[in-house]
Amino acid sequence: MNFYKKTAYSIIILLLLLTGCGSSSDFSGTSTNGSPLGVEEALSKDEGKEVVVQGYVTGQPVSTSNVAIGNFSNDYALALADSADENNKEKMIFIQIPAEFREQYGLKSNPDLMEKGVIVTGKRESYFAHAGIKSVDSLELIQESEEPDEEVEDPPAPPEIKDPYYEEASGKTGVELKKALHEIIDDHRMLTYAEVWTALRETDKDPDNPDNVILLYTGRSQSKLLNGGGADDWNREHVWAKSHGGFGTSKGAGTDLHHLRPTDTTVNSSRSNLDFDNGGSPHKEAKGNFYDNDSWEPRDEVKGDVARMLFYMAVRYEGDSGELDLELNDRVENGSNPLHGKSSVLIDWHLKDPVDENERRRNEIIFEKYQGNRNPFIDHPEWAQMIW
């Protein structure tokens, strides 16, 4: 009988093992339907749990409370959130990237992963003293889904450009168009910051009063000689805020007339280095302008002008010849990074406030008299959506 009892016990134990009963596995890191967890749900999981999480890349953690969104220093970490434009660090989970995944998923090597969706499998553990995932087993990019049964028409071919100045851009779109336009408008004649005063008196001259200039945000016409630092003077506004990349007032981006405009000194101070977005409180001195702690909304009459100036800067400065690489992104609070937002809002402003005669005249003066290059998005507004 002992033999039969031992055999029965062995069979029972084997069945328990095969069915998973009594297993010590601690994996509970997917949703009830087996799909990956969202970041918010993953943040609620206890440390030590194996989890599968999907989220959007929002930057590179560099400390408990600091997530870099540009100028990435290494390939060691990612921050994920449920929204691609999330700014709240408490709604992010920090991912430690193992060596085997750094070349493909590190942000220094792959900055274009920003705002892309990824799925990560690993163990819930603190990282940078913040909710995180370590011991990562897998990382994969979420591919955008396609409708298999829906016929997708080929996009229309880019128009042929007959203007000799833009000949190299003819027939191109997307990244190739951006590269071609950069080569066309690159290496312009650079002014000193002192020379900008004289140039703005010409580029922004009031067509109804040649002794005056028109101020960008207020729309006020005032004496072209009333410039300086006084409360009602006008000064030189960098529409691409000069702290976004730290180029200051040096030759190049710091003196490029295509984004420098006369503005009231007080209003210029209020705008400071804010990104552009809709909303905020009305500015008491600049009617039609709104602002808050992270963005500035200009008056309707110049919304498109502002957008096209930023489009120009993102194409003109691409990081070659020792220059900065300036890029647009779809967020605010870009700080000192060489980034400016908010791109989706800028496209909307560009469409709602088309190019006017003042912009065309200004573009021509800069080309003929000062820099020898043009703003492509004034000459060809359709190119903005072909790139962004």
C-alpha cells in the first residue's frame, strides 16, 4: 500500500505543478483583459511586481524632479506617461534602459522617439527615487495602427517649383523638403546686434507714416527713433525666444531679421521667453494678447506672422557649421532647450492668418537689402503642412 500511496501523492503534486496551483509567481502586471497597463495604473502597483506597461516617451529622467526634453546627455533612461504632452512628473514612470536596448531606445541616439508610444516589460522598482521600472526584459515601439480594409489614396505629388531661388525644393516633401529649404536659406549675411536697429526701421516701417514703425504685439505705430529701454520705447523682440537654445544676441540666430521685430519694451518683458499657445489672461497694455505662466498668445492679426517666423527658424538652424539645431515641438515650458512650441497651435494660426502684403514686403527687404535669404513659408505657405 505504501507504494500506491506514494505514487498517488506524486501524481497529485505533478498535476498541481502543471496547472499552476501553489505557484510562487508574482506576475500581476497586465490589465484584466491581458493588455498592457497604462502608466497611471502601473504607478499604483507595488514594488517588486512584474509589469507590462505602455506609454508615451516624455523625456529623459536626470533627477527625481527633472526630466530633460532636449539636449539628451545619454541613452540610459526614459520617462513615460499616458499623454505625449504630459508635464507633471508625478504622472510619469521612469524606465532604466539596459545596455542591450540603449542603441535603439536611448534618447541621445534616438531623439525622434520623443512623444512616441512604447511598451516595456520589467519590474516595478524605484529609479531616481521615483516610481520606476528596472530589470527590463523587453522594449518595443508601438506601431501606429492602419485600417486594413480602407483604401488609402496616394498623396498628391508636390508641386513643381519654377522660381529659380527654390528650384532645389521642387518635387520634395517632408524631411527632404526641410533639408532642401535649409540648404537654400543657409549661410545668410549676418548683421551685428547694433545693425538690427537700423534694419528694423526699414523692415517694419509704417506704410502710412514712413517716420514710424509698427510694433508687433500692440500694433501701435510710433516714431522709429523712439527706441531703447524706456517704458514706452520699442526694442528688439526675438520671436524665437533667445533663451530657447541660449544664442543670446550674437551674430546668427541672435540677429536674424526674419524673427526680430519691434515691440513695446513693457510688452516684450511680459512675453519674456514664453512658448506660444492659446489662452491666458488679457495683457493690459497689448489688446488682443493673452498670457499665463507658460505661454503667450499674440493678437489675431499677427498669429500667422509669428508661426511663419518660427517655421523659418526651425529650418534655417539645423545644427551644421557650429550652429544650434532649433526644432519645433508640440508642448510648452521648453525652458532653455533649443525647442519652441506649440507646433499644432502654430499650424492652426498659420492657416487662420494667411500671409499679407506687409509680410511679403518685409521678406523682400530682408532678402534684397540685408541678409540675402528669404522666409520660405511666406513665399510658399503650403510648405508648412508638408513638413509639420
